[in-house]
Amino acid sequence: MLYLADNMKYLRAKWGRSQQQLADELGITRTRYSKYEYGMAEPPIDLLVKIARYYGLSIDDIISVDLSRVLMRIDYSR
């Protein structure tokens, strides 16, 4: 998944969340979340759906678009 790890890191920072906060929101452990963010593992499709919904983005965008370049001018913080 081309940009998944980088996008997870970028979006989490953009929204001002910790790994623990995101893990809690997604119903997983912080260790598991960290593995996805550092590219050590890939989340299953059901978790990709949760991540996409959380950020209001498509799965395709999260895995195949460099969001740091696309979203630089858009404020997605809640």
C-alpha cells in the first residue's frame, strides 16, 4: 500500500492526535496501530474502512495518494 503508513502518520499529526487516541478510536492497541503507521504491518480491510471513515476520506485516497501534498491547504482538524 503505497502511501498508507505515511498518510496515517500525516493525518494523525494534522488532527493533533496521539497514537493511543487513534488506537482507542479504532478499537485496537497502540502497538498494533504503531505497526501500521511505521509500515511494519498492513491493516485488514475492515480497519481500513474505519480509518477512512474516521478521516472522511476514501480507502483509495488513504493508500494511493500522497495526502501531505494534496491536503496541505485543507484544514481537516476537528
